[in-house]
Amino acid sequence: MVFVIRKSEAGSNRWVNLNAIKRLVQADALKMEIIPNPKEVEGIKVLQLETTAGAAIKFFDNTIGINIPRSRFLPVKESSNLLLSDLYTEKDGYVVRNPARTDPANPSIELAPEFKKVGDFLKRFKSIPSIIESDSLKVSGDVWFGSSVVLKGKVVIAAKSGDKLEIPDKAVIQNKEVHGAGDI
């Protein structure tokens, strides 16, 4: 018997009876489909061959699935998701939605390729900006954030090509497009 707890399309947890897996492996009955996944690694096109654990469910008897809404968890699938930490707080040992955030939806966040790798992302922020009152954020180019920055409403920060744009400590940017230091 296998129990699968499905959180969302973004991710899932699986509870599996190890004896059931052992029986299938010993019987050579796990005939997993191979999924080709084209990627680019350091400028070279490669083909990654994958299987998915979720696809194995068809080989087990007595499976169940439980859908859990996204509001119950916050997966980090890309570096921009790290900015959402401001929307949550701890209460009595649980992570809960920050009551200061009145909009139930998460703001839309789009970051430049310079922020893609976690190491590059982290070095560009002295501290994570507050986005409690943010609707959307779009960052492009060579942008660096000071500490205690507050972003509100719809914010676009776009460094000009070849320029480094530094958002100063304690800057508050609301419903604005920033292309240079003079726009802050």
C-alpha cells in the first residue's frame, strides 16, 4: 500500500510502504517511463533523461491522494521565491501569513538573470526588502539592494546597460520605475 500526499503541481510529498517498493523491485515491475528534458548547461545543449516518482503510483495498489492548497506551504523553486519570506511570520511555533499583508495573493516578482543563482541573489541584497505592500516587482540589469528597503505597489527597477544601480539603505519605492539613482 502506498499513500501519496499531493501538495500542488509545484511539489509533493510521498509516504510509501517500503515493503511494497521491495516487492516491485524484486519482481522487476517498476517500468518507469523516461522523460527527455532538454537543457542548456554552461552554454552547451544537453538532454537530461528523467523519471518522476509521481509516475510510479500506477504500479501500486490501494493508493490515495490528498490535495493540500498552496496556502499551506511555500515552496522555493527559484531565487525570486526567497523574497516572499516577508509575507510570513512565526506565531506559536507555526509559520503563518503576515497579518500586515492585506492582499491574499502574492506579489508578482520577476528578476533578471543576474539573480538566478542563489549565491548571486544573496550577494545583491544587504537584507531582503519588505514587500508587504507590493503588488509587483520587476528587476532587470545589475541592481544591488541596501538594507531595510521597502517596496510598495508596482515597482520596476531597471539598471541601464553597463551601469550598476544601487538601491540605498532604507529607500522606500512606491509605484515607480527606477532607472538610475535620481529616480529613487
